[in-house]
Amino acid sequence: MTKLQTLPAASGTSAGKGGKSGKSPRRRESPGSLAFSRSARIKGLVKHAILIIVGAVMIYPLLWMVVSSLRPNDLIFREPGLWLESLEMSNYTDGWSALTHPFGHYMVNSAIVVLGSILGNLISCSMAAYAFARLQFSGKKLFFGIMLLTIMLPFHVVIVPQYILFSQIGWVNTFWPLIVPKLLATDAFFVFLMVQFIRGIPKDLDEAARIDGAGHPRIFLRVILPLMVPALATTTIFTFIWTWNDFFGALIYLTDPDMFTVPVALRAFVDSQSATSWGSLFAMSIVSLLPVFLVFLFGQRFLIKGIATTGIK
């Protein structure tokens, strides 16, 4: 007997009726869809070109300041371009020691004010935000509305009564007027930022902690505060940038050159009665921008995360 051999089953790729292949025919794009994709591509290229041009215009003053800090003082305003024929590093060495103290002394003064302001905002604003977001007390909505109204209140409106108050206390020409208000949750923007963040935290966590016998201080320290890291990081970055660049407040309260912060020290390079050393001024301006640039560079992801999770659009 001959052995029967089984034939393999017909695959899906075998020829069908009329000798046609089993593969689906390739779809051909219509002329209308091709024209639409081409126009969309052109629009995208135009948008990117416009953004590049606008970005170049915005960054040009910064690049010009960097280049001018490396030029001789007499060529700074003669050549508006960005091409350097030679490097003048003496602007940095001369600018560092041009004032009464080395420029590092003024950076230390700014660092003291910045650290005190950051600690004050983190402590006071987080506590105020927890009270508005979790506690129930009479007049809560009224006080919250008043707090929001202070965001629209210019700093120059309250500077005169504040100066009189601090002058009577004897705090003029000290760092206290620049630090103590931060301990009283006067920055309503950060309070509102943290309130929005705390409202996004489930209240079930508070209830679970309350069942375990925790009160409001323990709930705030053990439950809410560890979850507020993005909002706290955002507050830290903004406080650093705003305080480091604050010129008006430091100019009002600090009159002794030994107490000058970085912005006021940079103002000392400009003298209306003698020649201004623009090269040294630009060089120290670059040095003063480095801490702000580094803080923003390393804290950018926390900044975006903190704003994106607070309901602020």
C-alpha cells in the first residue's frame, strides 16, 4: 500500500479567484490629501521660522552683553555686532574688584536675603495655604478673597508705610525689612499656588490620618507637606529669581555700601559724574546671571510640574 501524504492547507497568501493576490491593494492618496499634507508642512515650516526669528531677536541683547563683556571699553558701543576680534578678560578681573568690596561680598549679601526669603515663603505660605484649603473657620471666603486682592496691589503702594514702620523699629539699613515680610505670608501668589495644589490632594488621606489620632499639625507635617514637593519647588525657584533680581526694595532699605545686594552693586558701576566702566558692568552682570540661570536650568522640571498640577492654566 502506498502511504497517503497529507497536503498542506492553503495559506492566506495563495492566489484567489481570477489569479488575484490575497494581499490588500495599496491605498493611493487622493490629490486633495496630498495637497493638504503639503500645505500643513509648509505652515509648520513657516511657524518654526517665525519662532526662530523671534527667539533670535529676544536673545540678541543677552548675547550682545556677553560679547561686550569681552571687548575693550572704548569699542563696546562702536561695534553692535557679535563678532569678537580679541578677548578682553580684564573686564572680569577689574569688575570683580572695582567697588569697595570684591563683588563676591555683594553676592553673599544677596544669598543671605534669598535664603531668608525662601525659608519664609516656604514656611508661612504653606501653613496659610493649608488653613485655606483644609480648615473651616468663620470668614474663610472673605479672607481668601482679600488675600487674592493683594495680588493686584502694587508693591509701590505699601512701600511708604512699610518704610515708616521699619524706620521706627530701627531696621533700616539691615536685611530684616527684606526677609521678615516673607515670614508673614505676604506673597499671595504662592499662597494661592499651594492652595490649588492642596485641593488636588484627596481628603481621604486626611481622614485616614485622623482615624489614627493625628491632628492638624501632624497631618500637615506628615501627610500634606511631603506631597507638596512640586509646589514647594516652584515657590523656591520663583522666590530665588524675584529676590535675587530685586532692585527697588534693596535700594530703599539698604544705604550702607557694605550691605548692598547684587542689583544695587551693579548700579554703583554707573556714575553720572565720571566715565562709566561698561565692560566691567557687563562682566559682573553676566556673573550675577549665572546663579539664576543654574537654578532655572536644574529646577525647570519641578517648575513645570508644580504649575501643571495646581490647576493654573
